[in-house]
Amino acid sequence: MDEAISQPQQVPLRTEQDWSARLFPNNEWILLIVIAVECLLFAFTGNNFATTGNAFEITRLSVEIGLLALIMTPIIITGGIDLSVGSMMGLSAVVMGALWRDAGLSMPVAIVIRLAVGLLGGALNAAMITKLKAPPLIVTLGTFSLFRGIAEGLTRGIENYSGFSPSFLFLGQGYVGGVVPTQLFIFVPAILFFWWWLHRTAFGRSYYAIGFSQEGSRYAGIKVRRRLNFMYCLSGLLASLAAVIYVAHLGQAKSDAGTGYELTAIAAVVLGGASIFGGRGTVLGTILGLLAIVVLQNGLRISGQPTELAGILTGVLLVITILIDRLSRIGVSRITVSEEEFEVKNWQIGVLSGVIIVAAVIVAASNWMLVRSIKEQGGGATSATQRQNAVTPAGKKNVIAMMPKAKGDPYFISCRKGAEEAAKELGAELLWDGPTDLDPAKQNEVVEAWITRGVDAIAVSVENKEGISTVLRKARAKGIKVITWDADSEKDARDFLINQATPQGIGETLTDEAARIMGGKGEFAIITASLSAANQNEWIKFIKQRLAEKYPEMKLVATQPSDGDRDKAFAETQNVLKVYPNVKLIMGIAAPAVPGVAEAVKQSGRTDVKVTGLSLPNMCKPYVKEGIIDSFVLWNTGDLGYLTVYAANALSNRSFKSGDTMIKAGRLNEIEVVGDEVRLGKPFIFNKGNIDNFDF
Amino acid sequence: MATIGKTYRREISAAAALAALLVIVAIIAPSFFAPGNLRDLIVNNLPTLLIAIGMTLVILVGQIDISVGSQFAVCSVAAGVLAKTGLPMPLVFVAVMLIGGLMGALNGTLIGWMKLPSIIVTLAMLVMWRDALRWITEGAWVQGLPENFQWFGLGQSTGEIVIFMISLLLFAVFAWSLRNLIVGRTVYAVGSDAEAARLAGINSPNVVFWVFIIMGGLVGVSALLNAIRFSAIPGNSGVGLELKAIAAVVVGGAAITGGRGTLIGTLIGVALLGTIGTALTFLGINPFWEKAIQGAIILAALASDVALGRLEKNGRSDLAATTSPA
């Protein structure tokens, strides 16, 4: 590549360069400015952003991706890439879980074997790349699918290993001396090791040589293949180590561990000044790049900004960094005096400041909008409900933080409407945040940020019971009221559960509906969400149980995944219809799947096949009216969100406490409370007759 | 004949794998070849094929585009929103193609003219477009589309034929011009050796720029043709589409380093990877293994390429193939 020739640090033959050139050979100091500006911005807009606790929390969150980014640094320096590290995490997580639980091995042995698995996976990459001379991008794209696929195949997507011993969980959740997260004791030595290895040993420096020119390095006597083999094996090993920490952090080992981590790791390395063409990059730069991304995510969350901004800004930052780098290198490579270099650098700062100012304006503007909308609410505080509830002891507004399992899921979007309605009536501030797609690790991250920020109540729809309970207990210990809604955590980790329906209730209602439509006998199929979706797997368990108990003549012939994607549900249904021509009914048990199933049945022209399942009225309305969907099951999702916010608000006002048998919830009037569960009522069955009454 | 065997070596091995798969299915589950199933299979995979055509061009010039899945989602939602404003469908078609082309032009400017590494630029776009879309739509679906949206208002069977014909036409045009037009040959020239191409008077940055615009336009067409098969548009479609397309192109014999590959190969690659999922259901194999099998096929394609290459003893430099993917 041509810029390899125009490397600035090759030009001077002095043995010692300026300290700044040695420390920041690729203008990594820019990142320092970016991080500083981010910190400054969030210290003003966020609550408790600039605290030691939050600083440690940020580092904890960056450990798993950080380990991947560390090994990605030499890989990118050699001009290679490894897309398989995230999938490797998934594979080694389930291997360890299986060894520990099913094979009964002790934890240290399981960890050692799993690290060996990582090594083996790395060796496969290495062999393909150095022996077969295949491009790393394609090899690791193949193993990216292969590793994740094996992990899913081994566990059939369902298996979820949990219940690890506290001493193991301490590795990912504990604090040494009460303040320092445990995993830092692995991460910091790892950083130091990589720094020493890449910058202080001839062995490590040889990777730079390989990145400049493989051919040249070979002539210079560097054993290129061996070096690359070692590096890709180490990559597998480190991905496994990251998986150990991930499992300890979340308390569960599942095949979806580390999904998408490889992209963040690559972004961090490139942001840190490494060239994707090879030959350039530093450990310090990688760490700074990583921090710039993680601080941005954490800061936006703490200031209550939409986290989508983090992705957008990271993308912008990424493009700007490489753009500046490219332009500055064009400037340097011209044989000119240092004056022009200076100009370029001033110009760089100009662009960067511009970006940061734009980001600041976005954040400020949305804050201003928020303040304005709150003021409007406060000014119009005349309705009866507001006078009743809004006046808290100190006259302050309650901050209620509410988390869905996935923000993009239409089901949760409809819950949000009710939640916002309630918050408006109560004059409370509602924070709505969560993972964009199902992601247990992200849920923990968001709760941590809320604890740091200091909210009055947290309401969570739990994706991973074991994983989140530790964090929720921590929140309770800090005096924050904790509610679970939609799906429960461990009982001692929350004050109340807003129970819309138990998994058993859902499973039984779905089965009964299917039985009614099919007349109690015949074949049917299920289109589920992803194969590893915890909720759906729980429902399927109860559906099977109900079938065995009450409907022995009904047969479940296939369960196919839709990954929450309407188009995939459509294609899978087409297959099912052809492979199992006797199927009389198809049940979609994920909101986006049901319209896909219905469309496929409609296009097949099979009027004898009916559709049922669990979905939202607005999505299904046309199909219900055409008679393709006979009926489907759900509760009023808006009411669920509404009730959750009312309960959270009453809890923080101390007007609702353990032992109460009912709660007043605005337009829902009085709602029954049994023990520590607030019951919304039974699942509702939507059909042709009643669907027009609903709009969500 | 020997030259044909040599030129299409990779395509032939991919076709052999596809044939083997089809033979196995034919023996165990002959109902797979029912006309209805083949029709569904083809219609379902046409959107992927269109993206893969663009991806072939991108890979031929030695670049890569991992932002197509996010662009696909943006174009799908845009198609729905535009149709709801009452715009006639042909105009919607053109507008969506333009939107795709614009997103492609952004990639093309940064990669072609500014010479930034394509994997990083498109990685940034992958995140940016997806998150921007989520921010704006908040995951909501576009519903209540006008009557003439689904199947262009022509009904299912005619609509499917229209989708098929548009895709076939685009495929034929690209396959022919890539082989026979000067413009097509310059794509190969730039991918083989950008410097040599420049000395031969080809404006390499311009070629890369236009290849990305075409990629974006094809994403737009693909998104629209996919959207009109349904009566609502999800806000979050196309996740992982980029990997599907890249895998199909590579399995079809294109070299990721640029300069080698054909659209016939890409067609075979799309057919092979698109058939596996359905074939597994017909064979009664658990869907859990689908991803693993896809990965294994990519690796097998690579390995067979090397094995065949060694047999022919093409005297290329050993290390040349291991250089950076960019």
C-alpha cells in the first residue's frame, strides 16, 4: 500500500524522536481531546457522571470488548482482521457451561478446557490463513458463522447455563476493596502485557514489519507464518478469556454471548489510529479509542439522551478520524517545511471542534426540549390526578426509569405509549432506555448507569434473570425502588412484579386457542422468535406440557425460528406449509412473526390453514378481518406500561408498600395485588368481533 | 475447453456443490422440486441476488460494503413513507433508487475520492444508518399502505412475475456489460491493479465512486421489490444482509482482493446459500445447525479453491494471496 512508504516515522534517522511523536505516533492525542470534551459535556448534562464510582463502572463495561480490541491491535497491524472473536465468545461460553454443569467438571478445569477450545478455534483461523493463504476477512467471516452455529447447534439455542458459584461470579461482578471492579485485575495486566509485547520486544515489533510488507519481512528473516499463527491462536485464546469474564459478569452462559462485539473492537482499534492496511497502530491508541466509545455510551445514558446518538456519533467520529489521518498524511508526504504540517494540524482541530460542537448542540437542544416539555406539564397542572399524585413530600418530581427488553420491538413500543401517558398524568419524569435488540449485557449496563445517575424507581422487563438480579439488588441497597414488569427477576431483587400473565398462563391460553380452532386434533407448527429467546422457550415448554395433559391428539410437528424478522417468518412458514402439508394451524409466538406467518398462508392460498399466536392488534388487523388469523392472544400492552409507571410512582411516594392488597392506578381504577405481584388480569383473546376496539 | 475450465474454475466447483446438494434433496425429499416451492424459493432470494450483484462489483474493484443491510432498512422505510404520501408507484421506485444511490454516493466519495478504507467507512455507515433509522422511527412499522403498493396493485401472480422480470433484466444487463463493455472491463482492471489501470488511462477513483452508487441503487431496488411482497414494512429489516451477500459472492468464486469473479458465480453462490435453509427443513434437519453449515460451506469453498489452484500450479507468488484484504 502506498501510504506504507510515506510513513512519517521512517523519515528521521534519529534514534530518539520527540516524546510526543513516540507516545502518539498516529495523532492519538486527538482522542484525548475528544474524551476530555465528552467528559466535560456529560459532567454538565448528566447526574453523577464525574464520580469515581462511575469511572470504575465505565472501565468494567469495557473489559470484554477491551480484551478483544487488544488482540485485534496486532492483527490489524499485520493488515489482517478477525471477525470471529464475538462468535468465539459464544462458543466458548456454552462449552464451559456444558463442561461445568453437564460433565460435572470443576470450574478451573472447565475454564482451562474452554481456553483450549479458544486456542483450537484460533488455530483453525491461523491454519486457513497461513497454510491455505486465504484472505483473513473471508476466513474469519466463515468461522464467524461456524463458531456461532456450533454454539447454537450444541445448545439447540435453548440451553442457558447459570447458577455459578459466588466465587466465580465475583470475577465479573465483585469489587476488590469495595471499589475496584475485579476484572480490572485481569484487564490492566493484559494492557501492560500487550504494550510491552508490541512496543518493547523484537518479537512484537516484527508484526509492524509484517504489516508494512510480508514479503520484505520474510526476506529480512522474520518467520512470517509462525508469527501469524501465534497471533491468531492468541486471538482465539483471548476471546475465550473475554467469554469467561462475560459469563461471570452476567451469571449466565448462552450461545448469544458476545454478538456484535467484533465490530466495536475493530472500531476501537481504528479509532485509535491503527491503519486497516497494516503497519500502524498502538496499544495506547486502542485503549483511548475504546474509552472514547464507552464514555460516549455511558454519558448519553446518564444524561438521559437517546442512546442511538452513540452509534451515530461513533460512526461520524470514525469517518472523521480516518479522514483527518488521510489528509494529514497527504500533507506530510509532500516534501515541505513544517509550517504546512502546522496548518494541517490547526485545520484538524478545527474540524474536530466542529464535530464536537455539533454533538454538543444536539445534546443541548434535546435537553432544552425536555426541560421545556416538563415546564409545560408543570404549568398545566390542573387535572385532578396531577394534584393528587404529583405533589411529593419535597415537591420534587419522581424520576422513573423503565426498561424494555428491546427498544425496537413493536410490543414494547406499544407499552411505552401507556407508560408515557401515566408519567404525564402523574407529572413524573420517565426515562425509557434499553438495548436496541435483545441483549442481556446491555440491560445490566443501563441499570448501572441509572444507579449512578440516581433515579427514584427502576422498572425492568427482564431478559436474563440471573444476570440482572445482582445489579437490581445493588439498586435496592441504594434505596431505589425496583419493579419488574413483563418478565420477572429473582424474587429478592425487586419490590414488586407487574404481572400481565405467567408463562404458564400464556402457554395454556395459546394451546387452548389452538385446540379450539383445530377441534382438538391434528398437526400444527410454531414459528418462534430466535432459537435462544428465553421467553418463547418457556412458553413452548408449557405448550408441550399442556398438549401432553389435555390434547393427546394434537401434534406439534415443527418449531422454526424467525429471529424476530417478519420476512424470515414468512419464508419459514412457506417451508413448513410444504414440508408438512397436513398442518392445520400455524402459531406465531413473536409479535413480528405473526404478520409474516399470515402473509405466507395468504399467499399460499391455503384456506384450510389457520393462524393464531401472540401479537399486536394493529399488525394483525388486516389478516384478522380477512379471516386468515382466527384469533390471537395478548394483554393490553398500553395498560401494562401505564400500570407499571403508576406502581413505580406510588412506591417512591411510599403510598404503596408491601402488604397492600390493591393499588389505585388512574384510569384503570383499582388493581388487585397478591403478595408481591400486581396482577393486570388474564391474557385477552382478540378476534374479528373485538379487534376494531383496539389501537396499539 | 481447457481455458473455460480454468477461467470458471471456482464457479464450476460452486456449481458442483449446489448440484450435490440438490441431488441429496432430490433423493430424500423430492417434494422440494414442486413448482410451488421453487417459485417461492426464487422469489424469496431475488432481493438477496440484487444486493449480491452490487456486492460483486464492489468486491471486483477490491473494496467491500458492509453497510448494505442498514441501507436496505432505510430504503424499505422510505419506500413505505413515500407510498403513503400518495406518490404513484413508478415515482416511488425511482425515488427509492435515488435514495439508495445517494447513500452509495456518500460511500463512494469517501472510498473512491478520499481513498479511505472501505471496511471502516462502511462499518461506520452500518452503525450510523441503522441507529439513525431507529432514532427516527423508534422501531415502528409503516402500516396502512395504499392498495396499489402490494404487488404494485397487480395481484400476487403478476406481481411475482414483475419482480422476477425486473431482477432478471438487471442481472442480464450487468452480466453482459461486465463481460462485453469497456465500462465493465475497467471494473476488472481497477480491481486487478489500480496503479496499472491509472497508467492505462482509467480514472480509478471515479470507477470506485460509481460502483458504490450502483451498489446503493441496487439496494434501493432490492428493498422496494422486497417490500411490495407484503402489506406492511417493518422498521428493522435487513439485519445481517451484508454477510449473506458477501458470502454468496465469495462462494461464487470472486476474489476478495479484487479483479476476479463473475456474476454467474454470484448467481450460483446465492442459489447455494439460499437453498440450504429450505433444504434443511425439507430434509428434517434441525434449524439450529443452519449457521454452522453456512460457515462450513464458506470455508470449504476457500479450501477447494486452494486445492484446485495447487493442482493447476498457477505460478503466483506464495505470499501475494495473504496480503491485506483491502
